[in-house]
Amino acid sequence: MSKSGAPPGGRKLTVNVRTAKKRSPASAEWLRRQLNDPYVTAAKQQGWRSRAAFKLLELDDRFQLIHRDAKVLDLGAAPGGWTQVAIRRGAGMVVGVDLLPIDPIPGATLIQGDFNDPNMPERLAAVLGGEADLVLSDMAPNTTGHAATDHLRILALAELAGAFAREVLAPDGSFVAKVFQGGSERAMLEVLKRHFVSVRHAKPPASRKESSELYVVAMGFRG
């Protein structure tokens, strides 16, 4: 078991799923992938709300993002896996925001709303008691199946999250956002490089190999 609690590699029996009358081939493939995913199994065993928790655990192991007593904002927090990680890793205050309702998480403040609302930065500052030390965004739009379109849609979300982070971060703070590989994120990266000391790309082991997702990790906010 790794420091992050992620499952080790190794052979395992494969569970096959038949396509039932009420189950489409795509649905059957999703179910097969879930049943055969060691991160899904590990998430259930360890009490994480989603396998995505391991992505942040692995990013934090690599970049040391979550400092003890830090103030953390989790944008698009549902179902709450990343919020759980921030709490268990010792953050002093964690606020999760999502359009969807989130079941309560001990130690976190959860807000149902749109982070793009004009009053949200002020509202979150009041909850946090000041500026954030870390802004997280694992947000992704519903995919269309068209790679170029999906890339542009998630990039737009990441850019919005980045602009929001620059409003609420304390000096030397960090920002993490999901993007898809596609080559058109250069403009976003240039903006981040003007505002952060370090901007890196990372693909944590928990990110499925066939997925085009990457994470942008920006550290050392210049204020």
C-alpha cells in the first residue's frame, strides 16, 4: 500500500458484464470498468466517497499541497472525495462548493451554489475568515464524445476556476485544476505563469490510462 493508500499493482480476476435488455453497451462497459477498478474497491474499503480521492492524495504526496491548518476551497466538490482528503490531510478549514447538494462531511462547510456568482468570493471569505491557501477544482462538464469539444469545455471551466482562485488566494497559495490533453491550454498556462511561481502538469497514477485528463498544479501565488 502506498503512502496515499492507493492499491498496489498486480494481477486480479476480471469481472465480465453482459449487456442486459435495459443496459446499453456503454452502460455495460462503464459497469465492467467500475467492477474491475482497484481504486473503486480501495475507495469503498477506506471510506472515500469516490475513487477521485486517490488523485488528490497522489498529487499531494508529490507536491505537498495541503498544509496543516490550511484554508482550502474545493470547487465542484460533489460527491466530496477531495473535501475528505483535505480534511484527513490536516487542513484547518475546508469549504466545498457545488451546484449539487452534498451529504454532510464532518469538519467541512458545504455550500450549494455556483462559484461564478458575483457574491461568492465575498461569501467564501466570510466563511473562511480570510483568504484561501489552496483552491481545488476537479470539475468537468458532461462529455460529448467529441474530443476537441470536450477539451474546450473543460478548459473553459478550468479558466473560470483559475480566475476565481486569483480572487480568493492568499500570497504563496496554490491552485489545482483538471484539464484534458489537447494543446489549446497554452493561453491559460501563460496566465497562470504570470501569477504563480511554479506551474506544472501532472497525471496521477489514479487517473485512468485511457483518460486524457491532466491536472494543472500552480504554486506560489504572487498575490
